[in-house]
Amino acid sequence: MQTRPTKVTLASTTANAFAGLAERLNDWRRTRCRGQRIPEELWSAATVLARDHGLASTATALKLNYYDLQRRLEPGRRKAKPALSRPTFVDSGPA
């Protein structure tokens, strides 16, 4: 008979998933120069976690701005749409 995971088990699993990246972010925050941007590799790792565990919980656990993380999850949404080509005139020949 299989047992279902309890809420405590799920919470600890989620916390473990964030622990490694949270530590990397804390190390970066301690050593960065003021005004320096978060490195792209850390953002990429955060987006992977956000896809697996949810945007709000990831932003909260990693102390990241919710909206900055959201923009990185949906990069195609902010890009301009490609211009539609205009139809060209096609002569159908003698009527």
C-alpha cells in the first residue's frame, strides 16, 4: 500500500528545491557592488524553479521581485509583433 505525501513532506521538498539557489543568491548579494544586476545564470535557475513550483512561492523564497521574475518567464510577451506583409497585386490575366 502506497502512502500519499503529506503537506509537511511537500513543504520540505519545496524548501529543499529553493535552498541551493537561495544560497547562491545570498552569496552574490553579499559580494556584489551596489547597483549591480543579478547575473543571467541566477535568473535562469529561478525561472526553472518558478515553472516547477509557482511564481509567487519562488519569488518569495528567493527574495526576488515578483514582476521581474514574471517578465523573465514570459519573454515573448514583451516583444513587438512582426509587421504583416501587405498583399501584392496579382493580375489574373485577360478576363
